[in-house]
Amino acid sequence: MSGLAHTQHEPSPAGLRDGLARSGGQVAPTDDLPGTLALVLRGLTANQHAQGGALYLHRGGQLDFVAARLADSNLGGIGRELLDQKLAPAPGSLVAFVGRTGRTMAVSKIGATPGGPLGIDRDFDAVTGCRTESALAVRLQTPAGRGVGVLKLINRLSPGGKVLAFPPTGYEDLHVLASLAAVAIDRSLASDEMRWKHMETILRLSAAAELRDGDVTEHVRRISRLSALVAKAMGLSYGETDTVRYASPMHDIGKTRMPDAVLGKDGPLSDEAGRILRRHTLIGAQILDGLPGEVMTAARDVALTHHERWDGGGYPHGRRGEEIPLPGRIVAVADAFDAMVTRRPYRQPQSIDMALEIVRTEREKQFDPDAARALILAEDQVHTLYET
């Protein structure tokens, strides 16, 4: 077979009903959307003996590439990174066709002819370094008919590891699994949407302090994403990383009670003004103290300790090393880095590379060495964050 070969398959309603009856219609999504996506990819790639897979979800009226899996490779965390972006498949691609029509479609023997009537989306190849030679795409649709997204499987493997074409028939079990996966993803999407509504509230409240401080840019959003990058690079779990993501914007909430004469000053502060400003850490902790939930507990720690130093030379209490709560140590490096690369009325910004070098030299002095190392390891994502 040469060039592109296409085969179409329609889901079997009877097979779908039987499969749901056997399973009791039960699914168990994880508490976080990236975790659910990872479980779906792992299960469905194994079911079809695929080398890898990619998930596309319907968001804002279009399909977006949100997660990838490559067998025997560590792609942990990629789901959340991609979820923060908008990466739509090409209009004439395999994924776009399946998303539009609901048909299951296989494309095989992809080689020297990229694109074609149903081109392979090369986003998976770019993310994983794998070469797509055969692909199968199936619509993720709940039993009620709600389209959630599209699953694309890449490179069906023989027992010996040879890449094969996906067969033209026999996808009843896959359609059952895809339907169950759609229900799990749909539930996790609803939970994730609620979390991001909470996040938007947090960002807006946190921005009140930054607006008074003269920074009307995306400072709190940058701190949130930068802190999450550091947390993930340190090996924190999805849940722990999201706790840092949600807690970090509230680091300067105490500035809402600072005098305008202090926050509005364009140049260096006097000793007295500096003493007053340092109280924003204590005030922020008081504002957040006693609020229920893991995120608010972490937010209180962040507000209180994000100006402490690893060597004990920070404020308000001069804590050192691991006496400083981990969320505070993470936000300390993120906040300092953002301050270095952001223009202020009284100084020019540092370049990203120069700021990263300063972070490197300040390991074990100003910054937790693990947090500083994690920021440096995430250099490519840091450049993307600030350049876009």
C-alpha cells in the first residue's frame, strides 16, 4: 500500500449499549483533569497496541490538543501545560475530520507525503519526538450524544515492535471504552471549569493589591503560571502543583492595606517606608488566616513567607532553609524572577537569561536550591511565558 489509505468505521449502538450495561455505566475520573486525561490515554493506547496517543478536547468552539502519551516515555505533566494553550488541528486534518463527522478513521503508511486529503497532525510528533506512521482517530462522545473531543492513536505495534496499519474493522470495544472515557473526561472538565472559576476569582481579588501597587499588567497570572512551572519541575504531584498555582496569586494580598504614599512611590523607599511595606506579609497572613481548605492554608504560608530567604536573611521572621514552607520557597523565586524581568518606573528590566543567571548564583543564599534549579530547568517554558 502506498501513499495514504483511509478506512471508515461507524460506532455500533448495540455494542455500545452492551458495553455500558456490562460496566454498569460507572466511570471513575480522577480529581484533576490532567490525571483523567493520562488515565484515558494509558488505557486506550494499550487497548489498541498503539505506541502513543493524543487527546483533543472541544473548547471555545474548536478542538484543542491537550494531552499526549508515548509508551515507555515520561511525559508527566504535559496535559496541564497544553491545557493552558490553544493548539487547534489543521482544518483538513484527520483529527478535524473525525471531530466534525463523528466517524472513526484510520490513516496508514504515512511517509514522504505529509498532509494529503486527511493529513496527519504533526503536533504529536513535535511534542514527543516520535514519527507517526499510522494513526487512528475516534470521536469521544458520551452515551447522551455529547461530543467531548477526539482521541488519536499513533503507530499500532506488532508483538515484535514493528509499526503496523490500524485494521479496517473491529472497533466495537474501542467505541465502548471511548464512550466511558468521554463520560470521565466530561465530569473532570466540569470539575476543572469550577476550579478555574475559583481561580479567576482569586486572580481578580489578588490583582486589587497589584493595581494599588501600580502594576496593572498580568503580574498575578505570571506568578501563578511561573510558580506552577517551578512546582512541576520540582516533581510535585498534579494536586500539589495546582495548590501552588491557586495559592501563589495571593502572595501580596496584604498590600491592599498599605498606605498609598508607600505603594505609589516610584523610586527607592526610605527606611520607614520600607519597614511599613514589609508588614504586608504579616497583614496578608492575617487576612487569609483561618480560611478553610488546602489552597487557603498554602496561600497564608505564601503571603507570610515569600520574602524569607534560604540563608535566613529575609523577613518578616528571618526563617531559614526548610523552616520556610515549600509554597513560600517556590513563590519566593518566582516573584523575585518576575520582578527582575519586569519594567519598573525607576529601572529597566533584566533580560530573561540574566535573571536566570542571578537565580543560579543565589541558590542556597536567597533561594531554595531545589526551587532555583527547577526554575532554571524550566528555562524554555519561562521564555515562552514571557515572550508570548
